Amino acid sequence: MKLYQRAPTEPRVRFNEFKEMFNLTEYTARNLVRIRTFPSIRLGSRYYIDVDRAVEWFKKNEEKGVKFQ
């Protein structure tokens, strides 16, 4: 299963890049970064997401009902 469209050049990407890579709505992406176990970090008012760890998080949480296409 392909979870994102291109390989990131940086280990972490900004919120908007993450949203586009995974083809998520603004609402869904914002809810994800607010989950404590999701691999994101907030610096000031910006969120940064570790893409590799996010993919692992999605795979791990599929069993719990998190579904991504």
C-alpha cells in the first residue's frame, strides 16, 4: 500500500506538505497532529511531522480502526 506520493528530502515536513503527501483534508490532518502518540512536534504555531514515523504510526494503528487509502 502506498501511503504517500513522494519521498521527502527532509526527515520532517511542515504541516501543509504532510497534508498534501497523504492527501488529507485540513480537518483530518489537524486532528492527527493533536494526537499525543502521533509523531509530530509543534514549534511556536507550526507543526512538523516525521514522515517515516508517521507511516509506521499509520500501520500500527490500522488495527485500532485508523484507515488510510
